[in-house]
Amino acid sequence: MGEAIEQFFATLPARAPAVLRGPTTGSLQIDLTSGNRTEHWYVRLAHGAVRVSREQQPADATFTVSAALFERLVTGREAGMAAVLRNEATFSGNVVLFLVFRRFLPDPPGTRDPRETAREHVGRSVR
């Protein structure tokens, strides 16, 4: 498994208070496949906190993706929802957990929030 994936999971607990703003709680198992091998990550989301482990235990939802694609997701080179829609990744269980988890994934390099762009445009128009 790549260093980017290890680093991504290591940073989740510190980033959780900023990312998890709502009351969503639950567990997500992330299965990373590589050939005929599967690595499991267990992510527990609860009230602004995340706990990550390598255990395989019952979860409210499961996200299955190749390790190569997940590395592109955690580096912002791919989008999680697009991968699911292209059937390159699968998701089962509580869909809200996936929607919340994808907030941890970075935007592609150079992406800007459209609201920020609109504010800049309005600021120039007022002058």
C-alpha cells in the first residue's frame, strides 16, 4: 500500500473536528483491493471525532475500491462519487456515511470553491 494512503488514514482523527460538523455517526469499512488481496480499514465516525483501525468488524457501510484508485482519491486526482458512478468502486450500506467520508478526500489540484469565485466577481462589480 502506498504512503499516501497510510498518511491519509493517519491524519483523519486530527482533521475530524473541521470535517464532521453534523451529528452523523457510524462505522465504515474501507476495503482496498490489489489483485487477489484485500486490505481492510475500519473508520468510526462520531460527533466530530474519527477512530481508525485495521480491524475487520461489522460496519454500517462498506466502500470497496482498488488500492490504486484509492491512492488517486486521497491525492485529489480522482473524485469518490465519480468513481462510484463509473462503477470503479462500490458502496453498500448507509449511504450517508459515504457522503460524509468523502469530505475528507481532497479536491483536485487547482479546484476553487465556486462561492469564492462568485464573491470575487461581485467584489469587482461593486467597484
